[in-house]
Amino acid sequence: MKGKFVQKYPPYSSMTVNGKQLFQWAREGRLGEIKIPEQEVEVFSTELLGERYLSREELMENILKRIDKVKGDFRQEEIKKKWSDILSELDTEPLISKVKIKCSGGTYIRGIANDLGGIVFSLKRTKIYK
């Protein structure tokens, strides 16, 4: 995946539509009532740094530890339930891929992962490209 493309804003983002942030529309279950905005983004390069399998139990334990560190109302219980559902439906052990992506500002990495059929387990921004 490299080049310029149009990316929709994720439902759980702070982009404002009709005076309300997208995450508010999503929490209310009303995303179908609005047009989700798009923006042009650019991926300059992608690099696969490594892959490994992790047991469902190990992955869930790690996820729960990370979520329990989050303070405030950020849908923690909903997210725990979704992860539990996802992991219980897997036929094989989850493959964890470590990927380095150089991209333009405003690019949603979780959106790219979703487009590729994956889920972001961990995300770390190391530099901002303009």
C-alpha cells in the first residue's frame, strides 16, 4: 500500500459533522444519518518489521492490562467485549505483524488496518511528516 488515496474518517474520531463529533454519532448509533467525511492522505512507504503468533489467551490478557490503564469514559467495557468476541471466533492463533508506515499527517492507521482486514493491537507515532 503506497501512494495517495481517499480515506474516510473513522467513526470514533473527533471530526465534527453537523456540530457533533463523529464519536458522538457513533455512540448514539446514528452514523447512518450522516455522510462521513473523507480526506486525501498519502502513504510514502510501508515496511514489514516482523510477525509472530500469540495465543488468544496471551493476547486477551495483554489487551485487558492495556485497557485497564485507561481512565475516564472511553468505552472500555464495550471494547473488552468486542475483543473477547473477536478472539473467540478465531479458528487459529492470532498473527501479530509489526509494520512501519511513513504517511502524511491526518492518515488514520487504524483505517488502513481495517481496509486490509486487520485490527490495530498497538500503535506508536514516532514522527510527523508534513
